[in-house]
Amino acid sequence: MHPSRFSASRRQLLRAGTLTPAGLTLACLGVSAAEPFPSRTIRIIVPFTPGGGTDVVGRTLLVGMQAALGQALIIDNKPGAGTVIGTDIVAKAPADGYTLLMTTSAIAINDSLVKKLPYDTQKDITEVALICTGPNVLVTRAGSPYQSVADVIAAAKAAPGKLTYASSGNGSAVHLAGELFKNMARVDIAHVPYRGAGPAYNDLIGGQVDLLFGTAGGVAKLVAGGKMLPIGITSARRSAAYKDVPTIAETLPGYEADVWYALFAPAGTPPAVIATLNAALRKAAETPAYRDRLANEGLTVAAGTPEQMTRLMRAEEARWRKVVVDGKVTID
């Protein structure tokens, strides 16, 4: 082709907006301008230390998601500041679907509990899907004098401020479960936050703290091994996985503080990428093996659409804002 005729043709294509210079080069090479998703490893930020309920939920789920996506997914634990550190990493990550957040209802709680978040929950993070829901569990160590919720309330009223309860961190769902308990029972129990569930479990077993609010999945093995004694479930109804454990509401009517787990991405992630991730998550979560695994931990699969998760987030933010305000809950 004559150089001037080629140049004119190229200018016409560019003027028509049908081909960019980069696109022309790729087209000449027979390469698509759009990179298929996913084409490399996806990193899942978990804002907790290893060994907690999020690990139980996440690591098995990721096996199924890897199979559905055809790419590796890795968990990267980034604990600290009541899940804020890990959440902030995702909020500031490129919106390309390769850095995601797997967290709990702590993300909705922190929206009102933490006064100066380094990110805007509504503007910087977008929902991929709800994964599952389940109760938290109030536990003591084996041999504890507190064998029931009534024992705890009586001891707390007899000696205000003497009892201690551990949680996996400030702003976590289990922290607020404890604060709601204190508020409704009108007792003073000192909160001892940890940098993750594992250290909190160790100190409860070792006798450094009296009580612990933990996730059903996180404490399951320790309960089964006899190292922890469950004395109350935070759900409105008893759990099949803890069928002999009464609900806290049976002693404290109206009490309910379940936890949920969900997957999030940076705001601005393309809708097609969100849809791909959502489809892979739902496929992995709805397998009988995964449902059975979660059921053994006291959890129920509840995977849905991104839009359903967004509605849940807004409702949960409003719900826990009321708990924070009414209970005058603050963190250091």
C-alpha cells in the first residue's frame, strides 16, 4: 500500500473513533485489547490474624472459587486497628479485581464506631457478595466458675468492672456483641481487645481473661476439644451446631448479635469483574460440601447478588450505629 494512502486510512479510522493508536497496533498483531479476567493471582485481604472464623469460612471457599475462575487465590492476613488496616489496603488498591477484602460485619460497625476512618465505607468499597451468616458464641474456659449467662450477669453485678471479656479486636463483630450484652444486661465488664482471634483464644484458655465472645466457626474446634465451654449463643434461635447451648436471649430477652461474612472490592471495579467474582463465589458456596462444612461450624450459606449485599450493608450500618450511640461505645 502507498504510504500516503495508508496514512489517510489510519486518520479516517482514528477520526471516526473506531481505533486508537494502541488498538491499531494490537489489531495488526491479532491481539485483543481487553485482558480477560482473571489472568493472574487474586489476593484476598483478611483483616484478622490466622486461625479465626474468617479463615474457616475463607480458605475452603477459595478452593472452590479457584476452580471456577481458573486462577490462584491467596489469603493475605493483615490484622490491626479493628480490621481498619486491612480494609484500608483494599480501599486504596487498584480497582481491577485482583485485590479483594474478605471480612465480617465489622466493616459496617466501624462506619460509626471509628471516628476518623482512612477511607469512606460507602465511596471507596463496593460489595461483591454475602458469603454466610451465623451466631457468635459466649464462651468461658474449662473449669470456669461461670457456667451460664445468668452466672456471668450475677457476678458482674456483684463486682462491677472485675470481670473481663476478650474479643478479636476493637470494632469487630464480637466486640459489639459484648457491648450489646453489657448494655442490655446493665453490667460493667471490661473489654480486652486482641490483635486477632488466636491470641484471644490462648489467653482465655490460659486464664488471663474470664470470658470471650467468638465466632461460631472460630471456637468450634476448641469447644469440641473441651478447652472452651460455650454458655450462650447470640442468635435469636439455638444453633444446630451448638444444639445444647441456650441462646443469650433465653436469659436476656431481645438480645441478638449474629455475624456475617462477605467479599468486597475497591470502588470502581468494573461491573463485569464484579459479576465474574460473584458468580464464582456463589458456585463455590453452594456446593453441598461447603454447605456441610459451614453447618458443622454453626454457619449458614447465604450467598446472593452484589445488590442484595449493598442493601444489607446500609441496614447493618444503621443498626450498629444505634448500638454505638445508645451504648456510648468508644475505642482507644
